[in-house]
Amino acid sequence: MNPDAALRDRPLCGLTVLDGLLPVPGEPGRWAAGSFYDPRTGRGYGLMATLASADVLVARVYVGMPFLGKNQTLRRVRRTGGDGWC
């Protein structure tokens, strides 16, 4: 649970959770030096990412060093209609 009571019940739609990714020179589709924010816990993590396809991003989320982390597969959410996402 997020330790900041003011942040616990805020809407997640539109919240920035991936930030600061920089392209890896000479490696198209790869980024490093980013951060991931977990709104449930209020914690931030290091982040590296690789584009596996147009709709799939494999993110390496870690504390300290990348080898201490784990991979998370993130899939693009398809828009089903309407004007907004939320």
C-alpha cells in the first residue's frame, strides 16, 4: 500500500509510470536509464526496455543493478472506442 495516504485513491489513468528512458546508441528498439513508478507501493525502480514488437515492450525493472531485477512484458492496450482512454 502506498505510504502516502493522499496518493492511494488517485485515478491511475494518465499517471506517468515509465519515465526518463534514453535510447541505447547503436541498438534500435532498446532504452536504458529510465524509471518505473509503482503507484500501489509508492516505490520507484530502475528500468531498461526492449521493443519486442509494435505492441509489446519487455521491461527490465530493478533495484540497484539490472541483474537484480526481473523482466515484465507490457502489452499495448487496444482502444475500444470513445474519445478518451479513461
